Amino acid sequence: MARGEPAKERRKRQHERESMERAAKLAKLNENGDTIENIEFYFPSTSNDNIENTCERGGEHCDPVSEVTTRLVGLQIAESSTQTSKTVVCDTTTQTEEFDYMFKTAKRPFDRKDMLDDDKVAFYTGLPTLKLLDALYGHIAPHITRRSLTLTNYQELVMVLMKLRLDIPYRDLAYRFGVSISTVSIIFSSWLTTMEIRLSPLIYWPEREELWQTMPQCFQYSFGKKTTVIIDCFEVFIEKPTNLLARAQTFSSYKHHNTIKVLIGITPQGSISFVSKAWGGRTSDKFLTENCGLMNKLLPGDLVMADRGFTIHDIVALKRAELAIPAFTKGKSQLDPVDVESTRGIANVRIHVERVIGLLRNKYTILQGTLSTDYLITSEQRQVPLIDRILRVCSGLVNLCPPIIPFD
């Protein structure tokens, strides 16, 4: 054997290994997935038993409110000219427990007179002022069809916001408000349904003229007034599903954990303009972006800003729009000077979407912990997973707060 043969064999094996690694990474970029509502988390033999027990752990027991009204702008509440009649529903399943608690606790906390301090409002609800909390209450409470025997609507709203803000367990909330655990669960799920309908208009895709008028200088310097949306994905840990197929569909090779993945889009001004449904953690960024409905909102000439993993040039080009992502080295030792400058410009402004995601998860910490499977399942009574409602409600509440990018 010639002296150089072993070295050639080593180089050949190394080249083959690198080729296999590149192919595996490319396959992950194109990996498909499914929405959470289409994933079966329990085995068929046990799914019915788990669905029947969701009352204790957060199931829904109220009909969705069918009326969708205009969005809340600032502190002004624009009510629609026509109102549909609503039937007041009182749940009888927990009336006996509520009567027991009525005589145990004389005064329950977190009524309006207990929330007069703005710092207290910000800590428990995530909203900056009491005035904004009152406006939110006036926007949502008239459309609540369920009436509790022990708590006021104001206390129920504060309870829901505390759950979203601090991720307090149901048992803790039951002790704080002097009600049963099942009552807390029913209040949370029923209020989320109405809050999603009333707050969804706040997640607003602006018109092009509105974007031009509010375009920050940091975007105009590098991209003019073409930037329409900055997108990114984030993942939330979930409990390991008992169903092996669901376990595979939700396992994230990036987080090395079972997760859900959500795509979020923000305007250059920093408000959330798009939130996708929750998808299984194995879904690639490219597949999620192509199938979540974001592309249908693009117009010719729009500029989409994203990270390197969003290799969606082809589908964006079909919409006659542009995609701005950081440049790849493509086997070169370093980037060209032109690519360095463009990548720097993208990085300076794309960081804002990561700031918004951090604000969303830090303000409403229910998106920080490990979600129970009960937030992910669907049933005949619950057509939409609770996590999809939670995502839209939290995004709408964040849009009520001052933006992270100040007006120039």
C-alpha cells in the first residue's frame, strides 16, 4: 500500500460524513408537521376517559359567543350598532360546591376596589394601568354568557388574567378566590372563548399606507419603506404525550424536548400582526411558514424579514414579494463585504421580533412553563385547543400595551 493511501481514505470518509450531515440538516429544514388540533395525544382506547375528566383540569363547558365586533383602539371601545340577544347560562354542575364556599368565605379578594394601584394591576394582569384594565373589562364583560354564583365578572376577569400572567395553578386560584377547583377551570375556559373573539381584531395586519406612515427610521435606513412583516418561530415545552405518534410529531430536535411551535409576525413598529396556530415541535420553520396562512396576506412588493432557517424564497417570489435573510457563507471562509453589510442591517432590525417574543412570554408566563396535555386536546365540546386561544388572547393583550419600538 502506498504511503499516502491511509490519508486519502480518511479524507474520503470525512467527506462522506460531512455530506451525510449536510443532507440531514437539509432534510430537517424541509420537515413537515401538523397542527396541534390534528394530533391525537391519547390512545383511542383511553381518549374518551381523558376527555370526560377535563372538567377538573380545564375543559370548556360553554357555547362560543358568535358575535365578532370591532376592535378596541386605545382606550375607546367601539361597539357595533346591532346587538344579538344573549342567554345567561348558570352551570349547575358545581352549584353545590359554590354554595359551600359562599358560607366559608365572607369577602373575596381582587374586586375592583382591591385593584386601585397601577403597580398591583401590572403585577397580576400584565396591563400597565387600572384605566386600561377597566376598558378591557367593559369591552369583554357584556358578552359573557355564564354567571357565577359567588364571584363578580370583574373578579373572574382578574382570575383569568392572573392565570395567564403568573401561570398560577388552579388549586392556588381556588384558595385565593374561595371557590372550587372545577369552578376555576370552567371560568378560565369560558372566558378565554369570549376574550379570543373580542381581542382577535387587535392582531391586525395593517394596510401598506399605514406601514409607510409609521415606519421607524432604523428600517428606512436599510430597507426604505418596503418592510411589511418580521417573522420568527418560538417553541413552548409540553408534557410528553402517551401516544407514541404524537410524541414523535411534537419532539423538537432543536430543543430536545416535546414542544409546540408557533410562528409570530410583527410590524416594523413592534405590534403583533400575525400569530399562527400551534404546530407540533418537529415541524420545520419553512413548512410552518408555507402552510400557516401568512403567505396569503402578502402583496406584490412587500418585504418579509426572517432568520436563516426560513428558506422560503420560492413561495415568497410567487407572491411577487421579497425575502430578506442573513447571508450564508456557502462553503466560503467568510462573507463578502457586501453580504456583511446587508447581514448587519438585517440583524440590527430583526432583533425586534425576538424582543416581542420575549415580551410576550415574560409578560404572560403561561407560555414559559411546560404545558399540560389538557391545553392541547380537542373534543366534541372543545373544537379549538385551549393553547390556540391562549396564544391569540395573550398577543392581543400585548398589543394593548405600549410598543417596544418608540415612534421616531
